[in-house]
Amino acid sequence: MRIPNTLTASFCFSLLYSSPSRFPQFASLVPDLGFRSSRKFFTIKRSQVVIKGPFQLGSSYKMDAISGVTSAKQGPNGCGKSMGSCVWASPEGGQKIDIGKHIFCNRAVNMKNIVAVGFDMDYTLAQYKPETFESLAYNGTVKKLVVNLGYPNELLDWSFDWTYMVRGLVLDKRRGNILKMDRHKYVKVAYHGFRLMSKDEKVATYGNTLVRDAFDEPDYALIDTLFSLAEAYLFAQLVDFKDDNPEKISEEKDYFRMYRDVRAAVDLCHRDGTLKQMVANDPKLYINEDNSIVPMLQMLRTSGFAVFLVTNSLWDYTNVVMNFLCGPQKPNGSSSLSLDWLQHFDVVISGSAKPKFFHDENRTNLFAVDTDTGMLINTDNGSPMAQVGAPSLEMSDQMPDKYYKVFQGGNVGHLHKLLNVESSSQVLYVGDHIYGDILRSKKVLGWRTMLVVPELEKEVKLLWHLRDTRKKLILLRSEREQIEDQIHHLKWSLQRDCLDAHEAKKAQSNLDSLEVLLERVRVTHQEAQKVFHEKFHKVWGQLMKTGYQNSRFAHQVERFACLYTSHVGNLGLYSPAKYYRPTEDFMPHEFDVFSL
Ligand SMILES: Nc1nc2c(ncn2[C@@H]2O[C@H](COP(=O)(O)O)[C@@H](O)[C@H]2O)c(=O)[nH]1
Ligand SMILES: [Mg+2]
């Protein structure tokens, strides 16, 4: 458990209730809550090949009590004047970073030890607009279910609430349930379709099992990428539809098969042009414009880092998206495709097939990509190969008129070689997908990782605004526990102590009052907790919490992401020489000792 150094003082409180005569103090809290309401790149001329051959959120941050910004004393300036908006440094030697844009640290990353910084593209560099992009995926999927898989036409009239589903949920494919669980994998919130399951139903289904469910494939699906929000919503709709209209969905299509159909239809939307062609036609409609990316990339490169892109998207689509993000932009927002954006990268690997890419033993060929034609060129572990009958390869020191740094496929070994990386700990990779980008790269490979969690900006800001409420909730929970202890004490005394009649009567009276008070505090606490969570999300509450515990999603972030932040551009707000240090760990006993 970690708490930021700067906030610890505000969490200090003491509750020393020793006798029933102090009960009114418990009750006095209830109405106060306000809840009521080194570069090497390949160069290829048409007939000839030429081969050519890197500074936390620690104690130096002070929270601005009004606005929730911290002022960061920064390290040496690695940012040239030309990079106007890469403003991590200012003449005053520091700048205000909005709390929603902080980079949070689970595991130390010293940028001075990093040689190469890499990026994922979709939902990392490119933030899709869920209201248009996920709706496109939703509509395309529904259409395929009806036209190709024989689902009833009325599905075409359904609509999609893109705000409903959130990351970190788990779909129970066999039972048609959508679950939110804590870090111990205890199901805390459960819906069947869109119907909230009662506590008894939930416990009967998921509680008290001797062998705890892993909640993994094949019976469960993890909503771990923003790409999955539409399919989760559609699955819930289908579950309700089948329950209400069993005659309209063929019998053999149980919940599991319906999920499989939805998955297959979504998958096809990603492959058959349903999504990519539409984005290519009008990127501005589907992707957020972002003028922080280019300055951030420039800052990294001028600071000496090798910068790379590894995306599962293929070259043609990558080129469209990166053109949109890096320009050149035309006044109307459209951009004609150019290769200018490649200047910000040392190596680009499209069609990388992550997470397989992170396994060294994966023998997938690495092809160079002809960026004009999209044609793949054979390479021998990244070194271009001559075709039989074509002119032979030559080595030259001269800068060629056309060079290649775009590849497809391959594995992490190829990438290390291309970047001249000696140790995997020298690489920082920024991605949005815990499984696809982060887990494997850190666990298997030892790369340093940064997870982009766009939901975090709103969550952290809200947490900041609700900090007093949160403190009152902590106080109320503690109050509940202490009343319970008093009740247990009195009950024990009534049963075991030889009390005279007067003492027994007094104890019983105190006990009766305490039980009434406990019920009042319990109801108030529960209601307050519910209202608090609903401020974050009307259905699922705080992304990073389930009740008091970290959510399963938060647990994964903590375990697998060295760093995490709301937006990739936040990297440009910190010094390229920054030493990101984690906040101090706290065990529960330390909370008691230090009154945290
Ligand atoms: N075939 C499928 N492709 C999918 C699916 N969900 C996402 N995607 C595509 O993967 C890449 C992600 O790229 P990255 O930059 O984040 O590595 C992108 O092209 C998506 O369209 C799916 O279910 N099936
Ligand atoms: Mg991605």
C-alpha cells in the first residue's frame, strides 16, 4: 500500500472512544457528511542496399491546496528553445503540473539509465474518441450479427451508451454476468446483463468457493482495453434480450456462444475495413488531435534517446494515424499522407503481433516495409537480403536518398539489435494494454513500462475534489468498528461478569443504544460509500477501487506498470533526466503506528 508523502498529514486522525458515555460523538458525525442528497538504419536504393549505422513525484512536490497542482522542481534542461510547448522546464526552474497529468510511479525508473523509449500507437499515441470510434465498432458489430450470423433484425435499432462499460470489468461468458472484483478476485459488483445481482445471488454464484476461480479465459473475458467497451455492452444487451425473448434467439446460442459471435464480429470489424477505412476517411472524427506528441517526441530524441514505435496496426493504417497525429495538417484538419512523421522515430515496427512479439523465441520473420508501396522486403534478422536475380547488396557510408526504418513482424530480439540496446532494462515502453503491451514486456523481458490510463485524469481530479469526503468515510468506517467492539465488550460482560442488577440494567441499556447507533452508522456509511463511488461512475464506481480495496485493475497496474499516467504527452512535462521514484510502501500495522 502506498500513500503520497504530501498527503499523509491530512489523513491523520485519532478516535479514542473508551466508554459508552461518548456515544453522542459517534452520532455527531453522521449529519456532517453531506451525502444526503545510437542509431542504425537500413537504407535501400532501388537496386542497392546501404547499411548505416538517451530524469517523481517525491518529496520535492508540494500540493497546491486550492487547485490540485504540484510544482515540480526540475532537473537540467534538455529541451531546446525550438520545442515551444515541451515545457517541462521554465526559466523559474519549475512548473505547475496539474494533478490529472502526473506520472505516478510504482517502480523506480531512472531515465538516465534508459537508452530507448518506445510507444504503442492505438489508444496510446492515438486517443480515439469513444463516442464516435466505439460507436462505429458497435454499429459494425451489430450489422454483422444480423447480416452474417442470423440475429434478429431488431438489433439494428439498438443504441450504444459508450459511457456505461469501463475497463477492468470481467465478463462471465457462461452465466451472462458482468463483474467488478477486488485485488483478491472477490466479486464485489455483479450484473446479469443490465440487472444488478442481489448480494445473496452474488454470494451464491461467486462466494465461498473452496477453490477460487481464476476468472480467466476461456470462461471469462477481461475488458482490459478500451477497444472492448462496445463488445461488453453488446454482450449485456444480448443477455437481456435472450432472457426476455427466448424464442427470438436459437436455443443452441447460449450466453457463451453469443459472446463468441460478438467477439468474432468485432474481430472482423478490425480486419475488414469497417473501422480502419472510416478512420482513414476522416481521422479527425475518430481521433483526438494532440499537439503535445510531437514536442514530446522531439524532446526525447534531442535528449539522445532512441525512439521507436511498436504497434499491432499494419503499415498502411499506422501511416494514416501517425500522419494525423504528427502532421502536416491542412487548415481543414485533413492531411495528405507524408513520411515526415518518421523523422521522430528511429525504428517503427508495424504488424508486431504483440504480445507474441515480446517472446525472444518467437521466430517470426522481420520484414522491411517499402513505405511507398507497402511491399514487404525480406531481411535476415533485420539485414536486407537481395532477391535472386536482383542487383547485389553493397555497403556504403553515404546517406542514401531513401532509407528504411519501418519493419513488420519480427520479435524483441530484432528490435534490440536495430536499436543497439544491450540490456532490456535500458528500454522504456509506453502502452495502453496491460496484457498486450505491459505485462509481457515487463515480466518476461524486464523492460521498464509506462501504462497510459486516460480514465485516470478524471479519477484523480475527482479524488482531489472529494478528499474531505474520503477522509470522513475513513472516519466513519473506523467509528463503525469501534461501536462493534463496544458491543462485543458489553455482551461479553453481560454474559460472563457477575454484574449486580443495577450494573446489568445499565449495561443492557448501553448495549441497546449502541445497537441502534450501529445500525444508523452502518446505513449512513453504506449510503455515503455508494454516493462517493457514484461520483466516479454511475454503475461501476472508482476505476481503481472496489469498496476499500484496490480493484483488480488497480492491482494489475501496480504489479505490471513501473509508471502510469493519464496521457502519453505527460512524459513531455517532466525532465528527460528524471529519476521517477515510487512513494513509500505502507503495511497496515504502519498505519496504526504512524496514525496514517
Ligand atoms: N483483429 C483484431 N484487431 C484488433 C482487435 N482489437 C484491436 N485490434 C487492432 O489492434 C491494433 C492495436 O494496435 P496497438 O497500436 O495498440 O498495438 C489496432 O490496429 C486495432 O484495430 C480485435 O478484436 N481484433
Ligand atoms: Mg494500443
